[in-house]
Amino acid sequence: MASVAELTFLIMLQCVSGSSTTCLINAASSTGQVVFCAGSMLGCQPVLGGGTKAQTGLRLCPSRYDTARDDLSFRAIAPVFPRFNTVITMKPTLVFALLGTLALAGTASAQRQFEWRPGTDEAVRLDPANYHTGKTYSAGGGIQVDIESQQPVTIFLTGEGEWNHALQYPEAMGSLRMLCLREHVVKTRYVCNLPAEGMTLVIRDDRGSHESAAFAGLGEVLKREPAAMSTPLGSAVGSAVGMGLGLAKIMKTESSSAPRHFVSPNDVHIQYFLWTCISNCFPPEFRWIEQAKEKYELTSFLKVYGGYAPDRDGEVISIKIKAPMPMLVAVVPSSVANQLHGKPEMLEPALEKNSCQQRGVQSQTFQCTFNVADGPQSLIVMPEDTGKVKHKKAEIEFFASKCVEHCALPPANPNASADKVNP
């Protein structure tokens, strides 16, 4: 049997070479099943039943995420491991970068927790061969519904347009497409993985005519209660977007002053469920914000870029230098940087106490972390040999990872501000 590492490698290759934007890894751990989605974890949804053994329990990432575009870069791996506050980033191989990406995707998955929670509750009464129009779902994903009846019923999903057409022309009932068909049940947890189209849940009383084309009308909704307002923020995996034309008929029946007479009532209870976020639903979001970017002709003059101060502990900055000769690049307290022009002798003593620096570099990208207590910082850049300056262009880029959304909530990972794609 292939190991988890081997399976991971094979799946990564499939994600890279294939056209699908959904990449899946399903591994076992001592605490149970571990599921990674390569890409954002914000909307990963469970695949429920109806699949192969290998598919059971996996989670699907929505197709709107491009795993080649939205994944974390290799440079975002550095904050996961113990280190000094300076990290040099180098160009990794594709497979190693993907391994780091998936490791961080697993970390991100712990930030947001989802589970099925009760949603809308319905009580329906059917006569023999009656149909009931349930919810209409869109956007694919999975659904979960608990159904219990006094007499056997058949449950299936069909296209929203097909069902509306069949309600107008009952002779079309026999040709309905039936997805996730469950026949002759009285109590079941109904699960189904939906295609990316509107699908309507239909329940049919099994008594009476055994001909699938038979249509004896619609049942009556005795009670419909929405999900409790206290339900944590979340959304159904397949959002309920309509009830079809059959609902209009049912609601008309409900509002009728004359109660309907049932020949042989079959009471059905329907409990819909929502795939809901229950913990860490609003994690902080970070973005690389430009602090300085310049392309200039190199001189012996010391360049100072100020105006940066960390907003939170563990804040990450990224600096990129490209020059025709060896350079000194460092981030020092602004109180020191502001004196270096008048007192150049302060430079070397200041660098002895500084860990965010690179010496003798020409083309390099590195990262450092700062805490709020460090106060305002300045980037300084100058040639190592000021006596032999090549009068060519040098480039410097300075970015800081800043919180842009839900900043009042502290990140679970103190280095979470680095868990973004580098500039």
C-alpha cells in the first residue's frame, strides 16, 4: 500500500498536470482523517456518500479557486519553522514548493471549522401517489436531509427546470431524471453530491399506482419553520434558491380557509441541514503592502527609506535587492537611521546589534519579523565598497505584510501575517 507521502506526491502531480482546479489529499492521522485542499480553505465542502471508497470523506475546494494562482508560495513556508528574524528565500523546485503549500493549507484548515447544523424544518402530509416539492439547490456541493415518514416514500433530485415543466405537464413525470434515487424508505439521512446546476428535491408517496408516470397531485405543508436565528454564521453547501412552481400551489393550499381532506394521510417530517462555520469564522486576512520601491542610479550615498512601523507582533517584511555590485541592506531603528548621514561612524556599531541585514549581496530577497515594541524602522541601502561605485541602475523593493480584514481578532499563529503570497 502506498504511503501518505507517496499519495501526496502523486496527487500533487495530478493537480499540476491536470485541468481541474480541485486538488485533494485524504490522509489518516492518529486523531482521525486529515483533509487538505490545495488553495483557500474558506469554502471547502464535504463529499458525502455515493462515491468510491477512495472518495468517501474527502472535501472539495470550490472551482473558483485556481490552485496554481492562489496557493501560498514557498517563501511563506519560512515562518512555520524556528528561525532568527531574517530568512533568505531562494527559488525552490516545483514539488518542494507544492509540499510547503499543502503543509500550510493543512495549517489554515485548523483556523476555520465547519459542521452540519439543523436548518429549515418541514412537516408535510401526502395522500397516495402525492408528490412534495422540496428545496431547490444550486452551485453544486453536498446536501444532507433527514426524512421520516409514516408510509414508504421515494426521494430523488431532478433538474429545477425539468420539475417545473413536469408540474405544468404531468405526463412528463415518467421521463424525469432522478439523481440520488432512494426508494421505499420510511426513515433515512439523505445525502447527495450535486452537479453544478439547480436541482430540486422531490418526495413521492409510494402508495397507489406503481407507474412512475402517475401523478396524483401535490401534498400539503402543515408546518415550515426556518433555521434558528442563533445558528452560527454559515451557508448551506447547496444554497436553497427556490421551491419551484409546486411551492406556489402548496402555499395556496396552506392559506386556503377550507382544510383539505386526505383519504389516507402519510405524514412526513423533513429536516434540512446547513454546512455552517462554527469556529474561527473570521480569521485575520493579510496583504503585502508596498513600503518602498525604487530603481535608481547607484552612488556611494547611503539610501534611507523610513515610514515603516509594525502594527502587530510577528509582522513580516520582505525586501528584494538587485544591484550591479555587492550591497549592504539592513532594517534598523529609525532613530539610528536618521543620524547615519551626519554620523556615519554609527553604522557598524548599529549593525552589530541588528539581525535584519544582508551584507555583500547583489540579487537577493529576504524576510524579517518585527514586533510592535520594536517601534519605527527604516531600510538602509548602500554599496559595500563606496570607493569603486559602478554607475549603473540598482533596484530595491520593500513590502510589509499588513492585516486588512478582521484585524481585531489575533491570529492563531503568531507568524500568520507571513502566510500569504510574497510580492
